Amino acid sequence: MGPCMRLNLDELPWPVNVLTFNRAIDGMQPGDIIMATIADAHVVDNLKRILGSLPDLFFDVVQKKRGYHIQVIRK
């Protein structure tokens, strides 16, 4: 496994949170992990569409009391 980057996107407005997340994904190398925290369900839906279109990524979304956690791993 590569390095693990943590992103807190709760405080960022849309679309800055999506752009920040996308930039982080673009910089990933095989084995890298991103752990992101997001409060807005609509943003999570957008990110799931982006992640679903990238075949070299594995991702998992978990709903928590105060938002969502997304874990992304580049294969």
C-alpha cells in the first residue's frame, strides 16, 4: 500500500470540494489511498459518478452520523 491522504471536504463549498477531490485523485499512484470526509449527500452522488467512471480505482462510501466517508484506492 502507498501513502494515505486525508481530505476534509466538509468546509469547502461546491464545486470547490469536487474539484479538490478530483485533483487529489488525478495525483494518485498505484497503491495510494485517499480518505475523504464529506457532509453533503449531493456531492457524494457526484463523486460516486466520477469514481465509477474510472476503472483503475476501488472506492467505498460509508454513511456516518455527520456525513460520509469515502475511501479510494488506486489499483
